[in-house]
Amino acid sequence: MERVADNMEKYENYKSKMERLKKAMASGFYLEAIAIEYAVIEDRIESVLRHSGKFNPNRHKSLDSKLNKLGDMRREKKSLANKYFSEELLDSLYKWKNDKRNPLTHALLKLKLSDEELKETAEQGKTLAYAFRDKANQHNRALKRQKKQ
């Protein structure tokens, strides 16, 4: 069974993964960067769902299920999710995952990939991971403020 990390462990782990992402990009280790980006995006979406009280571990096991739930939350016009997560951002996450990351990782040994293709996918993922991370943090802080009122 998976042990749940405390907040400080989570923070240190997250911080080390972001440092590793920077190193991977700088060193040209684009596959590692893509894996970290995917994990960061999934972790931040789960964080938003947990903070919102909408996370169901039995239903939200995949990135798609988490993204779909966030999309449902976003459609509630007066929700914080609607305010912080644009349709464009969620669409970009889906497109990166489905059109770039998934084909690359699922057919890794069958595809002839140039370093340029890997780099482009990693750079897109990094941009999305950072953008989503920032929006998730803003959302979660706003939710805490809202609960205090």
C-alpha cells in the first residue's frame, strides 16, 4: 500500500522534481523531462481536485479522468475553477498529452524521433507544466481564502 507523504515531504519531493526538470532540459534529456512534466501536471490537477473536495481515488486514476473532472468543474460559471483554468489551457494539456507525449512514449522504440522533435515536445510540456502549476497554486490559495470567509 502506498504511504501518504506529509506536506513537507511533498514539498521537498516536488522541489527536487522541478530542479531535475531544469537539469534534464539543460542537458538534453528530453524523455526524462517529458516524464517529469507529465507527473507534475497530473499531480497539480489532483491537488486542485483534492482541495476542491472533488477527488475520488476510485474514479480519478488517470490523467484523462482528472482532466475531465476539472473540465466539469470549470463549466460551473461561478466556480473558482472557471476563473483560474481557461478552456484554452485545458485544451492545450489534452493536445500535448494526446498528440505529442502519448504517441512518443507508447511507440518509443518504433518511432524515429529527431532530437528536435523530442526537444519541442519537452519544451511544450515544460511551458504547460509551469502554467498549470501557477494556476493550480492560485486556485488553491483562493479556495483557502474563500473557506476562511
